[in-house]
Amino acid sequence: MKFITNIPADRFNAFAAKHQKNHFLQSYEWGVFKSKSPDWSFDTVGLEDENGQLVAGALVLLRQLPLIKRPFIYIPRGYLIDFSQKQLVETFTKSMKQYAQQKKAIFIKIDPDIKYIDRTVDGEKIQGGLDNQQLVQHLIDLGYRHLGFTQDFDSSIQPRYTFRLDLTPSTKDLLKGCQSKTRYNIKVAQKKGIEIIEGTREDLKTFESIMRVTGERDGFLTRPLTYFEDMYDTLAPSGMCKLYLAKLNTEQALTSIKQELNLTEKSIQNLQVQLDNEELTEKKRIKLQNKLEPELNKQKNLIQQQEELKKLYDQHPEGITMSGIITTYFGNKSWYLYGASDNVYREFMPNYDIQWVAFTEAKEAGYEIYDFFGISGKTDESDPLYGLYRFKKGFGGEFTEFIGEFDYVISPLGYWIWTKLLPEFKKFKKKLRNKKH
């Protein structure tokens, strides 16, 4: 076996894309994109057999750590290796250790694209299902430190939990596989005049502005426009990235509201005519009144929506962008990576239709998996991210839990300083600042 570095883009991607564990985070382009940040650099490494064929590989991201002035190595969703071949994993680990020592790295971090156990859509363990605890133990035996089975969304670099949707069934069956409420919401969006379009680089400005609205509403920090532009410039030319926008066709939406209001008013008139019948029994009268009340409430809401839409149409006769998502593609998989939604007319359900269009188009393009890229491992309603879990669950994907993060320590002292000493020092400084104020 021969360990090689600086593998050219074509050769590395040819190996990575066909690998069973292919991931856009293990593509050459992702390394190029990350290296646009001054904190990161990248390399492509691999292991050749006696015939010169790659049998293992990894996109290596190196980040210079502040204060310590030495790097750590991160292999996002790697390695690209058959983890069931224990000897091969051991050989590659030894090579990576030597490589890290040459780079004077403090540690190597991996979070392999490997499922830990089988779970139901509600997150419950399936008895007798897949259990990769032996693999976890093998990595520990090789010297890797397992950082635990975390459940919080932001407790690891990459999400430990996601929903993955099998795109190989027919489009009809994919729709049938969605929960009834999700199917209904997709139809609501289409009926209300939501149009899904593929955006251009210029549209990233609109996406980023909506992303800021989303961040303010949901309480998280957002990426700057330059981040999305760099990503688009790096990934889109090779077909690895798309921007989808959900746009409200204000003219169509106004027409739809008028039609719905007309039908509701006819229903009200019909019920009132029946109620005017003096021969009605009290039981029948109560039944009709129970039908009339929700129709009157619906009429009131539709009139209000119509007034708002008239104003919106006057301001935006060409339509208004309500939400957007960025999707990525590599190998046989596709991913929903970033999403943003405005506060206007969220009840028109644009986020449901935009996902439906994204993964059905991915299916048509030949991709076999659509990854919703991240949910919390906590599936009870008290969790702050329960809404995200419920939304993604509705599309019928498989609840997927990964085996988690592993650190392979090269410098015990440097690792201790970075993971233990510096965090405690930062806490101490924060306490001092709080006391001063």
C-alpha cells in the first residue's frame, strides 16, 4: 500500500463520487471552497494498492488554531474507505497519523458518513436492526476518541441526525410517501400561486436578505453574502449547487383568493337559505348553524387576505420572493443545505412546495438520495427544534443517526490546551467581564 497526497481533482472526484460513502463534503470542490477562507487550506490524500488503484481517500481540511499556532485536521464526513475492512482502516489510520505529524497537526477529527443504528421516524430504536457499535469500538481500539452520542443540533460540526429520502420510487409514490398534512401543504402552495424557480448568482442577494430575516426570527447567526457567492462560484459551474426560490405570483394569488371567496360566499348563501326554512327542526337548525359559523370565519379571513394581496400586488405586480433553499449534489446524492423564509404569507406554505420541486428534480436528474441535512436527535415537542423535525419528517424520509465525531490525538499536550485549558480560560475571562459590569 502506498500513501499519496495532492491527488488531482479529476482522479480524486472520480474515486470519491463512485464511493459508497460519497458526500459533497468529500469533494475536491469543497476543499477549494473552504480554502477561500484564510483560516483553511486543503489537501487530497489516498491509499493505492499494488495495482495503483485507490482503495481509500480523504479530503483533508487543515485549520490553523489561534494562540496555539498549530493546525488541526478535519475530514468532513470521511474517510472514503470500506470501514468493514479492519486492516485497511488500520493501515490508513497509520498513514494519516504520519501525515498529521508531518503537518505538525495537534489532532485529526473525523465524522464518518456511517449510520449508527436503525430508528423509526419518531427516533425510536428498531430492535434487531442495524447496530454499528462494533465499528465504533474498533475505531476506539485504533486510538480514536469518540466524542459521544450527542443529540443537540449544534453540539457537533456536522449534524448527527438527519432525514434521508430514497428517490428511487416513482414521483407518484414519493408524493404518497409524504404525510397527509405535507401533501396538503404542497397543494396549498401550488393553489395559492407559489412558483418555484431556479435562481441565478444575482439572486443570492435576495436569498441572503431573506436568510437574515430567518436568523432574526429563529435566533441564529447567518452567513454573509460573500460566503454564498464563493460557494456558488465554486460548486455551481460543475453542477454541484443550485439556488431555488419560491416566488408568490401576486396576480395569480389574487385571482385564487377571489375564486375561493366566491365559493365561500355561495356556500354561506346556500346555508342561510336553508336556515330561513321555517319548517326546520331544532336539531337540523343547530347542524346548519354549526356549518355556517366556520364559513363566516373563513369569509372574514379571505376578505382580509384579499385586501392585503391587493396592496401587495400594487407594490409587486411582478411577484415577491418568499423563501429560498440552496441544494448540493455529488455522486448519487443530493442535499438540502441552506434554507431561508420571509415572514410574509408563510401560511401559503412555500417551504413545502420548494422542497417537493427540489427533490423531484433531483430524482429526474438521476440522484438516488435526498438528504434534508440536519435535525435534532430529540423528537419530543418540548425541544426548540421540534418544528424543524416535524417539517422534514413529513416528506417520508428515513430517520438517520450517524456514529458521531472521533478525534485522533497527535499531540496530547496541544489537544489538552485546545479542548480543556482554553475553554476554561475563556469562561474565566467572561466571568471577569460580567463582574466589571
